[in-house]
Amino acid sequence: MGSQSSSSSVVKNNTTVIINMINASAASGAPGISKIPAGSDAAAVEATLSKAMLTTLAVEWTKGFPGETMPGDTDMGFLIAPAILTIDMKVPCAVLQMSQDLENWEITAPEGTSENIVHSILMNLIMKNGTIGGSHGHKTLGPAQKIKWACASIYGQAGAEKNNEHLIGYMFAASS
């Protein structure tokens, strides 16, 4: 599947957060996702989450761009996040990752494109209360070129106490 990046170190360090994210999304009836037991191995957690986000990403691509095949290149990441998501939240590492992905996938994107995509993903997470979901969009570059993108994303918290870690997970695809 193209240039999928590894998220293993984040998964190993935040297994409980990710298990809670998966189980919250499973309870919401998200497509392609089912509950996993607490204490599951980090590799199994990563595989379950990757599969669920890929399923959600494919559904979102089809919704946004009917009749078009989703690109083979995808990338994913996990970010430590604040307890409350806000639309003006800064996530420079996600912006940098998406900018590098677009460049690696030979998609010419004007400055600000990755920031706009991250903004859309954050809006989606806020509106869906953090459960796994998707967003998509496009950016017209001129009369002959348009960047199309889709993303699956999820937000979670470990435990019920306010000082626990929070995490954003996302999987992204784009074409022009």
C-alpha cells in the first residue's frame, strides 16, 4: 500500500488510549471497527486501528469522489492532543507530514493546503465527538488541476480522569 508510515512507537506507549479510542468508536457503530480487549498487544491494537481507519478512509473517498479509485498511497499518524479539541489548535507535525506526503506523491500543492486539510480534520473530530469518522475535500489549483483528499480520523482519552493522555489518530490519502 504505497508509503504508509509506522506508528508503532506511539502505539506501544499509548496502548490504553488507543484501545479506548477503538472501543468508543465500536460502540458508536463505526464501520469496520469492533471492540478489542483491554491489555491487548500493541501490534494487534495498531493492526485493528489501521484496518478500521483504512475502511473508513475508503468509504470517505468513495463518498467524496464517486467512481474514482482511491490512491494506493496512504499515510497515518498519531498525535498527543489536549483534553479539549479546538478549531484553532496548532498541529505542526501533522501539517509537515501531510506536506511531505503531497510532495512524495508528486502532488503540487500551494502553500497552506496542508493547513486547510488539518483544519478540516479537526472540525470533523470536533463535530463527531472524537469517534472514528472521515472527511474529504478538494483544492482547485487552476483550470486543469485539482487536489482531492480524504482522511479517516479518531480522538481518544485513556481513562476517566482529566489528566490522562489524549490522542488523535488519522489516515490520509490524496491525488491530483
